[in-house]
Amino acid sequence: MSAKDSMAKEYFADNARFADLCNNILYGGREVILPEKLKERDTTEVLTALGLDKKTIAVQKLRDIFKNASIKYTGKSYVVLIGVENQSDIHYSIPVKNMFYDVMAYGNQVKETAKKHRREKDIATSDEFLSGFTKEDKLIPVITITVYLGIKEWDGPRKLSDMFGDVDEELLPFIPDYRINLLAPREITDFTGFRTSIRQLFEVLQNAYDKEKMQEVLQNDEKFSNVDRETVEAINLFAGTDIDIDEKEEVIDMCKAWEEQKNEGRELGREEGREEGRIRQAKITALKLQKKGHSIEDIAECVDFDEETVKKWLVS
């Protein structure tokens, strides 16, 4: 697992951030899903089937984050399973990937229900015995959210049909489509609905490609004067910035840190133009990742340098 994958999973697994993310995508920013009503689910999805040789084949996939949400809304109570898949790069087959996760989650529900009926021996008809699922049994809905943590515009598919070539229009009504639930920072038009510091992360990612816009955001938004350490670390990793973090501080004034770096003539971002600056930024990031316990391989992948070079930096 790369450093970015590890950071994203740890960051969004926090119930407050997870609820904030879901509320913005699913409820337009209304505080419907509460952190205390979220429960961790096993992120391992396993689907079994019979192969051509009549032997059982098991397919296993690991989700990034998967939680059970108990929701009270409009006078009713609901339960839904919500998964979050983090993408630091654009994934050009993401509809298939997410659809597979959802199918496996539904398949597991059917399998567990069938096991319960076999254990309790309460199947009444031959039709129910065939599937292990009765007419009264119900599935819990599954929602998968894709969080894109890159600074480029998302140009990948948003639904399964975007991946098709030419298709006879008369056939389209018979072909099931699958739409992804995508959060891409460059597409957010209103940040006021966010209640946690993921707002600052997404605002930086939206403007990271333009230093002037980045400076404008930092100067005009007071929330950047009080950002938690984990969010600043996430900003540094995903946006390629190098905001100084005092090891003793849990809250960082990003506005002040940005201005100090500007005055010192330090350039931010891994795509800064000068090779010296790029190497300096990569060394700083590598040292920080080493302190967090990441492997040489993961660090090299994250900073985009070969492993031998990274090793020399870390021992020098």
C-alpha cells in the first residue's frame, strides 16, 4: 500500500470526517448522518462461485473504508452500508471496480442470510431453498463514494456506459448502467456545507495548481488559521505542499506558515519548476514518511524517485 493510500484510509476513517463527507454528497450538507451512529464493517469482500471444474472459487477484495450508518430522517429510521474508495490518481475503470465491490457486498448479505436459514431450518418452500433467501428477507442498501484526491480535473468515466464503444441505441434500455458517486475537489462550488477540516483539504486541492489562487484562499479564509495536524499532513502529501509542522503543535496556522515560507523564498509543491526545489521537497516528504513508519518502496513511489536515491537521503 502506498503512502497516499495509507494516509487517505486513516484520514477518512475518522467518524466525524466520514460523516461530514457523506452528508455533503448524500444530503447536500445537511447534518443527517451522525458520527456516533457509524459502525465499522469488515472491509474484506469475499465472493464464492463454482468454477468449470466444479470446485469453489473465492474472490477477495479489500475496500478502503466500509461503515454501517444508522440514520433517522423525516421521522423514519434507516440502515445503509457506506463504502469510501480513495483515489489519488484518476482510475479509468472505476465504475467496474466500484460495481464489483457493491455486488460482493450484496452477495455477502444473501450468503449470510442463507446460512442463518440453514442454521435455523426455517425455509418453507422449494423456491426459498434454492436461493436461501425468502420473500420476506431484505437487503441493506450499499452506497460507494469515490473521493478523488488529485489536483488535476477528473476526466475518467462517471458511469459504466461511459466505458462502452458504439452500442445499438435499441439495446441501451436492456443494458444495466452503473453510476459512481464522485467527489472531485475541482468540481466543488460551495464549501460552506463542510463542518470538519476536510473543507480545508478540498479547498487546497481545488487550487493547488495555481499558487496565486492558493494564496488568495489562505488569506481570505479564517479557517486556515486553525487547522489540525492530520489535515495539514494530508494537504502536504496530496497537494505537494510543504507546510512546516511543529512536532509539539496539534493545531497549525496555515496562513502564517504559508506567508513565512513565501518570505523565505521557499517554493511549494512538487511541480515547482526548478529541479533543486523538487529534490528538496522530495527529501522533506521522504523524511516525514520515514518517521511515520512507511517502507522505502512506498516512500519512493510517493516522492517519485528511485529507491536507491531515497535510501541515500534517509541515511545521510
